[in-house]
Amino acid sequence: MIVAIDGPAGSGKGTVTEIISKKLNLTNISTGDAYRCVALFAIENNVNENETEKIIKLLDEIQIEFKKEQDKDVVFLNGKNVDKRIRQKDVTNIVSKVSAIKEVRFKLNELFRKISENKNVIMEGRDIGTCVFPNADVKIYLDASLEERAKRRVKQNEELGIDIPYEEVLESIRKRDEQDKTKEVGALIQADDAIYIDSSNLSIEEVSDKIIQIIENK
């Protein structure tokens, strides 16, 4: 079974997906973390987000893995745990532009499909139900108000020891939304057959239970 959860930054996709993967024993693949790995690798190699050709060349040197450590889903870049590093401001500032590069999307989509072979998978991102797995068994479009998403991202950053003011996070998410919705490939749009859920006034548990019910009914 393939479960696709799409939605904008801060809508709760990552947290909800992690909860559901544990409860239903599904393989959890975070596409957003994979794109953040590419952005981080570019930074580490002194390549900026506008140097498209250089970023494309770096793809051959990147190995991304998803593992569990102490019952938590963790992402590794070339053998190194980068789960916290990819949340830092410098990565966040360029990841949308890096992920808009067609060659990056094609390369990572191949990775996602390969990882998912012969597994029951839950995957979250921006274009899972439209591009990566258009034939997914269950498609969810998870949304929330801009303000609520900014509050959640600030809280998430605080838990990771990252200090970025609310107004800065709000503006960053606003810009991210604009970039994500206007990408040439992999734009953030709701699939025609996706079920829309507004999580603005729902707890993480309520959202998770609602999606689990949808999956079990399927």
C-alpha cells in the first residue's frame, strides 16, 4: 500500500506521518528531508542555490538513507546523521529553490520509488500524490492557516534548539508557499482524488486518527 500525504510547509505532514507509520507499521519516507539533504550538500560544497549546473553535478556524489534510531525516523547524508542540521536556517532558505530544479526532482523521485518497492509506505511531501505516486492507494492533502503553520514551525525549531523569530518564520513560509505552488515540475497542488483535511484547529492526534480511519477504510 502507498499512502501519499501532501501539503504546504508546517501543515503537520512530518509529525502525522511519523505517528501513523508507527501505528500501522508503514515505512516512512520524508521527501522534504531528502531535498534538504541536497541543499545541505550544496552548502557544504560552497555551491549557491543559483548555480543549477553545479548542483546537478553534485547529485552523483549524494547518498541519502532513511533509518530508525531509538524508534525515531532519521535521515543520513553520505553516512552521516543530518536530521538536525538540515533544519537549520541556511538550508531552509534555499531548499525550495534547490528542489525546483528538474534534474534534482527526477533523481530523487527515482530514489523514492526504489525505496518503496515491495513495501507498505507512507510518504509526505509536496507532489507525492500528483508526481511521485499518482496511483497511490490513499491521497491526503493536509493544510492549515499560514499563521498556525508558522507557530508550529517555531515550536519545532525551539525543540531542536533553533532560535528564529516568529515573524521571520512567517515570512519564510509565505515565500516558500509561493515558490512551491509555482514550480515548473512538482508544484504544490491538491490531487483531484485527494482528501482535504484542514488541521488548523485539530490536534496532531485528531489528524492522525482521522487519516488512520481513512487508510483502514481503504
